[in-house]
Amino acid sequence: MSQIVPMPPKRARGRAAADETAQEFRRHKSATEEAFAELVCPITFSLPVDPVMAEDGNVYERSAIEEWLKQQHKSPVTNLAMGTKLLPALRVKNMIRAMVSSGALTGDKVDAWKLKLEEEEKVATLRKAEAGDGRAMYNLGVWYERGEKGLANDEAKAFEWYEKSHEAGDASGTGELGGCYVDGVGVPKCLVRGATLLMDAAGRGSKFACVNLGRAYASGLWGFPKDEKMARRYYSMVASASLDDCTPATEKAATWLREHPAA
């Protein structure tokens, strides 16, 4: 006669599952900490914003290892003689970005890395803008208008950079400048000037300009006549516009076109 093997109590099974989950969490945390230690610069003890591979096989913050090698030609890690050749560590850079974005890396060092990255991006963009780069000028305008990248919200400065971007030939800058005129952002409203700039930008591939002209004709905004045919024309241009300067533009345009099919 066969015996019936009793099932373990539910409480015991639940405890075993919880223990297994806890062990898995500890293994994951340990692996993350090991990866974090490998990514930290041996000189600054921080996550590198511009990581480079030195001749000793270790990854450093570029500015830190360059300064070190000016003083002594030896490895900060092994203390052995080392040359000055440095190679960009792009995989490490991409790994750090991916791990920070996913939330795998957190803490004070990550917060410091984010601030440093933001500051370096701001400085680099400012230099490009001052050198005449229209796209950099446009980015500065966006940051001032939204109060991003550590810059205070300043509509006058936003308008100033959009105007410079437009003059430098950047279609996104032209579109934003048109938006400033129709909304009165950093400048008195001038609907005619705004409409002219938006149409110019739309013709040069700005999604921002296309979607705003679509909205203007669809709802009769900014003195535009309500005209479904013209709204359809500009909303239809969004999908093929070459400059992705308005993140929700494609979705907004597609939704309107679905709801307003051509007769």
C-alpha cells in the first residue's frame, strides 16, 4: 500500500520562496556593486563623464589621468611605468549611461555624475553656440525657455537664442522663433511675423512648426482661419519632416488625422 507524502505547509513554502528572492536580490546587488567598482575612476573615485582607457588597461576620467600624466609617467593603479596614450572608452561610457538610465546604478556618485554631465553638456553647447552653431543656439533657447540644465527660466534669453539660431539657418530655431511671436514669449506678439516664420520652418522640415500650424488651422488659433484642409496638409507633413524637434508631434498629428479623415 502506497503512502501519501504530506505537502509542506504553505507558510514553509512561502518562507522558502522569500529566502530565494532575498538571495537573488543579494546576488544582484553584489554583481551591481562589483560592476560599479570597475566603472569608478581610480583617481577621482567618481563615475567618469569622459572615460578613457590608459596603457595600463584601466579606465579613468580623461581630465584626471591627463593631469596625472603631466606630473608622472606611471600608472596610478600599478605604480609601474606607463606611456601617455589614451583611448576613448566608448563602451564604458555607454554602459554607465545605460545603467544609470535603467536605475541599476543609484546613489551619491550617480547624482554627482549626472550633475557633472549636465554641466559639461551645457558648457560644450555654449561654446558651440558662441562659435556660430545654429543647433546649439536652438538648444540653449529651449533650456532657457524650460529652465533646464541648471539654467534659470528666462523667456527673453530664450527668444534671443532662438533668433540667433534662426539667423544661423537652423529650421528648428526658426520654428521656435515663430512660436515666440505668436505666443508673446520674450517678445511682444506679432501674429503675422510668427505665422511667416512657422511656415518657413515647416517648409524646411521642422516637426514643431508643422504640428503647430496644423493646430492653428484645426482650431483657429493665433488669428488663423479654421480650415480643416490646411490643418490636414500640415499634420500630414509631420510624418515626413526631417527635424524631430517636437517629441509628441507625430502622435498628435496621427491622432488628429485619424479623427478627421479626408472626405
